[in-house]
Amino acid sequence: MRLKTKLVLAATVVTLIVVLLLTGLFIAELLRQRIEQTATSNEALASQVRSTVRHALEIGLARDLSTPASEEELMKSVSNVLRSDETLQAQMGAILRTSLTVQDVSVTDSHGIVLASTDPDAVDQPAAGRISLETVAARGLIYQWRQVFGTPRVFDLGSALNRNGQPFLIVHIGVRSTFIRASFAPGLRDALLFAVPATLLLVLGAGVLTNIALRPLETVNAQLELLTVGAEEDGPQPVDGAFDQPDTVVRVAKTIDRLERKMRSKETRYTALQANMEQMLDTLRDGVLLLAPDHATGELRSVMVSDAVALFLRAPGEEGPPKRHGDLVGRRVEEIFPPDTALGTAVVAALEHDGTTPEFAVLDDGRQVQISLDRIPDGNTSGADIGIMLTLRDIDSAMQLEQELEVSRRLAAIGRITAGVGHEVKNPINAMVLHLELLRGKLAANGDSGESAQRHVNILVSEMQRLDRVVQTLADFSRPMELRLRVIDLRDVIAAVIDLTWEQMKDNNVTVKAEAVRGPLLVHVDSDLIRQAILNLVLNGMQAMPDGGVVTIMLRRENQSAVIEVRDRGTGIEAELLPRIFELYFTTKKTGSGIGLAMTYRILQMHGGTLAVRSTTDAQAEDRGSVFTLTLPISSPGSNMRLDTSTQNNFALRGTRA
């Protein structure tokens, strides 16, 4: 059976049940009202008979009982009065003739003996036991239906005449169930004559309306099938014969199922694309905002913001990580870029000039920012734009990146040169050392103890050894390093560096202050090399403060990178020397080798990180000194690398150690 047919039949059956239930309730209510009407009308008749009995007794007993009599004589006189009273007999006969439901009328004493009745055979006999009509009227439908339409019976309706507060005589009216049934039949017949056609019409109407209501499913199914056209591009679809199914409801259900699979596939692709987009934006140094007009107000609001935008909004000297891009999504342009700032003025100017030419702004910290716009058309002939892409580019950062590339190229060139020089020089040095040893041996063998010759030989040996150490250093610097990568907590690395330098710092009157995030900050690096890089910077900071001071190590997280800042309060580095400090053998210290910073720079490069420096030499400035910033990529949460606990200790970077 088709599902559509089942739905029509179900609606029809439900309608039939409702109609039958309402019809039954109507008939039950009609029967109850008929019983109550019969009881009410017969109670009135019983009251009239009781009044006639009282009147007959008042007249008859006053005439027959002029002297006091016994109870037996009294009841005999009462019986004679009731039987001889023509008015009472006529009234009882009239009730029997005129009432459609009365079977008989009788008067009994308190013991149930019939004293007068419309049935002569019942006189002086005990009254028959009957069910009270009042009881039937008070019971439920099923009981009433069983009593009225069951075995024919006579119901009793009585009205008592009291004497001295006790029942003396009781008027009984017998109501036959068949008479009630006969009086109820016309109303029942009328109800059925109305209910049966109404039921048929309602059932038929329910079927027709259900069929009409399901007819638009054909149109809905056609529209859904149009939406699912091309679903094969999402992969093979299960063959379920939906298009060959004659049942419209089944076809709609299966079409919706295919559409759901298609939407789920599209959603998966969109989620992956969005994740890739966010990851790409997070890696950009340029700040990118996607602006779209608000449908209600028409104002431009941000719908996508890269994390780099927050770097352009930081106030001068502001420390700590910038705001997350989620804090900027959904805001108006004026809220993101206040008009009273240089950046806000430039953004407003770019929007007003339609972005035909880039705008430039100088931030409070001296950075130069280029603002450019790219409008995204909606593809319609109206020429309206669905959005604007706003790009912020830090020109200084671009120049810094070029400088870093230049330093990298220099280091690579130096590495190639030193590798060749070291290879070419080391062999002659070895030969010269060998021949010097032979010369020393021959001088000793010939007994030549000339102090002058031996002194020159010793000098040559010493210089050869020093030259050999220089060549070995060049070879070590240019030789590829083997990284032993593992996941470590940078807090433990910094703690190990502080423990290692503690005694030396104390001797030089230097205090080390450490500030770090509360939770673990995991990176995938060679812990020994990273510890060496941080150690070089800490020792340089100590050496830059010959009179003592504070070296501050700050550890924080910015986006997907771990940032380590090593700050000293020393004399600073001259601006013209900053581009050269990472060159091999370049140093401004009398006893320096010029290898430490170059090695540190190389270690960061090998780990995919960066090393930057800013320095102030002004003695009156609060931020006098140098700040070296190391950036390392954070290990992904799902990394299956084991955590290196070899450097873990009880020092959790909670404060200061000196």
C-alpha cells in the first residue's frame, strides 16, 4: 500500500473515530437529559398525589375517628379513606392515562403494604422491589444504557408523607423502562439521521482534503530534485530508485535525504576552506579585513579579520599579546579604527577616495603603514559591491624582512666561504705543525740548545694552534647541525638557563627577572640548541651592564607562536651597528669573539623561527637598553611527539631570582 494511501486512510479513520466519539457523547447526553426530565415530571406528579392524600386524610379521619383509636384502627381508617376518596382515585387514574412513562400509581404505609393503587390486584399486598429512578439518573452512561435498553423493568419514584417526623404514607409512581425507551426513540432517531450523513461527509471530506494537502508535495519534490541536480559531483550516490518510486511522499523523503548528504558534503568543504583561510590569514604579516555593509543600517562592518590587524592597533609601549581577531569581528570601521588616530584618518580617506591610490599613515610608535582597498563586486548589473577587502601593510616590517633576508644571504655566503677556507687552510696548518715538531726534534738531537731558536719555534707552535682553533670554529659554524627535535616546555628551558647563570649573575650584581604564561608553552625544537641561544642573549645582557642591573626574560604566546624577550638595561647598541650585529666575527666588545649572536641567529633559522632586536642608547630614556625577541612556532595540540622532561625542575618562572 502506498504511503499516500496510508496517510489518507489514517486521516479518514481518525476523523471517523472523532465523529463516532462525539456522536456517542451526544446520545449519552440526550439519554441523561431524558431520564432527568422523566424523573422531574414524575416527582411533580407524586407531589400532587401526596397533597391529595393529605387532604383526603384530613377530611376523612376527622369524620371517622371522633375518638382516639389504636394504630391498627388508624391504619384501617386510613385505608378506607384512601379507597373511598373519589378525588384521589380519579387523580391516580388520570396520571396513568396521560403520562407516557407511568406504569402504575400506589400509596403504601411505612411497612410497604399497598393501601391504594391503580392496580387492584396489588391492594393489601407488599409493594414490589424496584430500582429508584433517582439512582438511575445519578449513575453513569453505561449503567443508564443497560437499565433503559436492557431487560424491561419498572423504576420507582416515591414521595413520603410524614407524621411526627417519620414517614407515614409513601406515594409510589412506577416508571417503566420501555416507556422511557419509547419516549427516547424519536430523539435518538433524529440524532442518528443527522449523525450518519454527517459522518460520511466528514470522512469523505477528510480523505479529499488530505489528498489535496499532499498534492503540493509533487511541486516540492520537483524543486528539491532541481536542487539535487549535480549531486554526483560530491561522490557516488546510493542507488535507491527514488526517481522510479510512484509514491510522492517516499520520493520527497529520499530527495531530502540526498539533499542532506549534498549539504553535509558542502558544509565539510566549507569548513575545511574556512580553516585553511584562517590559517593563511594567521600567517600573514599584513593585516587583512573583509568589510561588508550592514543590511539594516548600511554601515560597513567587519566579517573577517586576520590576527595581524591587532598588531597595528597596539598603543606605543604596550606589552603582552594583542587582542584576538574574534574581538574585532562584527564591529564598525569607526570602532576598529578611531577617527582621531592617524591610522583611522588614513582608513577613512582610503574609503572616501574609493581606494584608487594607497593611503599612508605614521603610527605613534613611528611605524609606516600602507592602506589599500580591493572592492568585491556582486556580479550583477547593478554594479554594487558585496564587500571590501582592506589591507594594512607595515612598510618597516617589509624592510626588516628584507634585512633579515640579507643577513641570511650573508651568513650563507660566509658559511660557503668559511667551509672552503677551512678546508684549504687546515691541511697546510697540519703540515706546518708537523714540520715544526720535526724541527724541534732535530734541534734537540743536534744538541742545539739555543734559547732563541726554541723560543721562535714555540711562538710558531702557539700561533699555529690558535690558527687551528679559528679554522675549527669556522668549520663548526659552517657544518650542518643535526637537530634532535622533541616537544618541550619553554618554561623549563628558561628555568634551566637561569639556574645555569645564577652564580655568574650574582657575582656581577645582576638580577634576573622572569615572567611567563601560567600554562605550558610547548614547542618542537632541539632543547640544547634553544637553551644555548637563550644563554647567549642572557650573557650578552649581563655583559652590557658592567655596573649591574636587571635582565628580564618574558615568555608569552602570540597567535601560533611562542615569543621570548630578553631585555637588559645596558648602554644599548648604536643604530648604525644594528644591521651588522648578527654577522660572524662582528663584535663591539674587547674580548668578544663575534660568534655568539651569529650562532643564535642561525639556531633560530634552523627551527623556523626569527630573531629581532631593538635598542635605545639614550641615557635618559626609560627603555634604555636592548630587547632581543625570539619567535618559535608552537607545537600543534595533536602532536604525537613525546614531551621532553629532562629539563623540568621546581622553578616555574613565578618571580625573580638573583
